Amino acid sequence: MHISTETNFSGVAENHPWSGQFTVLGYDDGAISTLPHHFFRDWRDQEPASGHFYIGCCSGFGVGSLVKYDSGQQSLCVGRYVAGGSRLSFLLNGQHEMRTISTYMLSILGGGLKNAPQPQYADTVVKNDVWIGDEVMVLGGSIIDNGCVIGARSLLPPNFRSEPYGVYAGSPARLIRYRFPEKVRAALLELAWWEMPLAWVRENNAMFLEDMCTDEAKALLIIDILKNSRQEWEREHGKISA
């Protein structure tokens, strides 16, 4: 299968303290991303031979998590700063054709038997700054937008769509509330802080410790400070492309 990540990928950190449980991807700026061992599986619980996977820096999934591929048509794309809990399941397909006489995959019996091609979900995308709780199941074609939180043991149905900064839970998952007021959400999406290099995050780390929920005016002021900081950084180092 095809696995890709950021252009400043520096290699697998074999001697990282977490390497017993994870494949630790290292980056030139000191960032890491983590994938649990045996993360990529096929329907036989083996390493898949085909499919596409992308992960951004500073993202990872917990022990026991897996993503299941059935064919080379399937893709999972994960952005930056995604925190996934333990025993997550991304089931990118696993569909059977229901419009024919039988849903059974006759071809697996051999002897020249055939069945209609399996329907395929679209690509599955987890954007940036997303937190997914333990034991969540994500079915194919889903898009989890920036800043979302997905509650533990939730089921995201096929072709699920979320709103940025929404908190979702349940089976099937539904919107419980938003993390921030509308103006704050809009300002955060405009800031798109996850596009910035880790060095910029380190410089502005104090702003990431502030409570953004008790005072909307203060939250907007913090975001404005970060916007100015981003502009100053881009004037000095060049504009960041999305």
C-alpha cells in the first residue's frame, strides 16, 4: 500500500521510548506522528497490499486501533494534530452489493464463480486539530472537520459529515454542541494555526494554554494576537501555503 506524510519526514524513530507500541515517524523540526503496530489490516487481518494512507505531523492513534482496507481504491487522509484514542476502527469499505439476489461474495468460493463489484465509499478524511475518543468506529466516506471532538464509542455512519469545532457523540453520532461560539469558530478557521511550523507553535505556546470558553472577547483577542504573530512570521520566513 502507499503510505505518505509531510515533506520534512526524517525517518522512523526506531529508538523512541514509544517504539515498543508504535511506529514513530520523525520530522526535521522535532515533531512526531505515531501509528500503533498492526494498524493497517485487510479483511483477513493481514497487512494490506494496496490502498492509500496519509498522515500529517503531530498526529497519532492509540494502541489497538486499525484501519481496514479491501482494495486499492480506498484512502484515509489524516491532517495535523489529530489525537486518536485506543481501539479505534476505520472501516473504509466492507460493503456488499445489496441490489443483486444475494449479498454473498460468491467469488471467494472459487470455481469460476463471480459476483457484482463491491460498492465503494469515497475517501475518508480526518482534518486538523481533531480529538477522537476511545473505541470510536468510523465508516467509509466520512469527513471529520477541523477542531472536532468525537465522543468515546461513537459510531460515525457511512459518508458522515461534521461541522468545524463540533462535539459529536452517539450511535449514530450526532452534534451535541460546539466547542466555541460562532465568532470564535470562524476566527479560528481563519487563523488555521495548524498550518504553521512547530517552531511558531513553540513561540506562541502560552496562547494555547488560555481558556477560550469563559470570555468571548478575550478569546477573539487571543486569536487576533496569534493572527498578528502568524503575519509577522510569514513576513520574515515567507507565506505558508495551505
